[in-house]
Amino acid sequence: MLSIAGFDGYFKQLNPTWKTVLGFSDDELKARRLLEFVHPEDQSATRECLEKLKSNETSIYFENRYACKDGGYRWLAWTASPFIAEELIYLFARDITERKQTEEEIRQLNRALRSRAADLEHANQELEKEIAVRKRAEEALRETNAELESFSYSASHDLRAPLRAMQGFAEALIEDCANELGEVGRDYATRIIAAAGRMDALIQDLLLYSRLSHAALQLQPVDLAKVVTEAMGQLEAPLQAGNAAIQVQEPLEGVVGHHGTLVQVLCNLLSNAVKFVPSGVKPQVRVHLQANGEWGRLWVEDNGIGIASEYHTRIFRLFERLHGVDIYPGTGIGLAIVRKGAERMGGRVGVESSPGQGSRFWLELPLAHNNQT
């Protein structure tokens, strides 16, 4: 865009590009001072540049927004050279609107980026604070768990000692003072012995559950056949007393777990299978392993009283009992120990059962051959 303007501020000559860019005709542009077309916010700086040109023969570069006939503005970049003797200014202008828009977009993006960076910095600071709080909480939890474990060992010992004393004195009363006690006294003493026994079993189960919750378990390949044999050996007396028939189906592949925990879990499952049967029914239990890809599912199936579907999850919680102690004795912790043991070994437990149709408890763990290197 080429033009010549006078020191009086009016255009004298313009090439056709001015009309193409701004939409004004030559006559319209020449009829008004060129400053009148400048955006109000840019007029002061433009005026200063034009005044300098009247007293200095050096070329000047400046930028401003120039009016268009459609009511908008275009950004122009000016290079102006004065001819003082003729009182004329030779002007060369370029339309830089797109460049200005791009620069503004970049500025906005930079502002957004700085704002985002500030947000991220703030978020990182908050995250660091949260991590520090969590570390303190975890440390406090570890200390509490250690204290709780220490307390549970101490409490179990301190509580079981007076229980054994109660049992011993009650038994001594029955043996040595049976006649003086009479039938009612003997009944009371027998009840004391039974209650102390139940409390002792409850304390032992709670202690076992606490150990399972906090003890470090080293998981490794375990021979399931040895686990089943050891569990049946520990339950030899109750199995014989219940005249139970245990069928162990081979083969029993190895799984990844913890030997002692697996023995305890299987003892609890077998004990329940033998205990929860209708009166007069001979307990029949089948133990077998079902391989499914990388996992092995150990089943303990019985011919017991069965469990309604709405209780299939509930029975694995602490102190959940579906029957009174007078009907089926127990602490209500056995299946909670099974669940906790399975979870600590990275496995799962569940049951398939319905009333009167027996129960099929299962324990799922990784197969050992899939974890060998």
C-alpha cells in the first residue's frame, strides 16, 4: 500500500491497493486527515511519529490499527520517509492483521500455559502435602498395628490363664464335691466348664485372625496333597467322632500360597463340612482340585444342611452365625479366617449352596507351575 501524505495530515496520492484492503475510495481517504482513520487507542503514538517526521529526515517504522469501510479495523505496519523541503511524507504500509491475530493467539496460549503451569505447581504442592500426611498416617497405622498385635498376644495369654483356672476349679468341684453340689450344682459347674471352653476357643480364633491380618507371609509353591494330609491329621479326633467319610480326589496340583495358612484354611473348611450336617446323617466330604488356566480351585463339598443364597457372602464375615451355639457350636470366626487367609495369599473364596442340598466351598489360588521360572 503506497501513498504520499502532506505535513498537513492529508493523503495526496494513493495506489489502488488501499481501496482493496480498506474499502475506501481515493476521494474518501483524501477527504479526511489520515489520523482520523487510526484507532482511538493508537492515535497518540501515531501522532508522535508523524510529528517526528516533520523535523527529522530519518525513516520511521510504526504499527497501528486502521479503519475499514465495513466498520472494522486492520493492523498496518508503516514505513515512513519524510521529504522536509517538499513537506511531504512517503508512506509504505503492509497489512499485518493475520500476524497480529496469530501473535495474540500465542499470547493467550502462553497465558493459559502459565496459568496451567501454576495450577500444576499448586497441585503438585498439594499432592506432596497429601503424600506427607499419608506417610505419617501409614507410620501411625503401622505403630498401632504393632501395638495391637502385641496387645492381642498379651491379652490372649492373660485371658486364657483365668479361663483355664475356672475350668480346673469347676472340674475339681465336680470330681471332689459332687455329692455336696447336688444335681443343680453339678449342672452349674458343667455350664461353667463349657462356657470357659467356648471363650477359650473364641480367644484362640481371634488371635489366629489377628496373626493372619498382620503376619508377613512368604508365598511359594505348596504341595496341596501334603496340606490335605496334615489338615486331616489335625482333625483326626473330630472326624472319627463324627464318623465322617472324606474322599480326596487325585491329582492335587501344587499352588502358590503359604503352607501353614493353607492348612488352617482347609482345617476350618473340613471342620464345618463335618459339623453342619442334619442329625443322624453321616458326613460325606469330597476334596478335589479344578484347574482353570493359571488358577487352581480347591473344592470342599459336603452333604450338610446347605446355605441360602442371601447368606453366601455374609458367612465369611467376623461373628456371622446362621445358627445358635446350642445347635451347632462354634465361634463365628472360622470362615472369616478362611477369607482372610485366602486374601493374604492373593486368592479368593466362595461357596455354592442351597438349603438341604449341601455346600460346595472353594478356594482359588495361582497354580504353581505357572509361577516357576
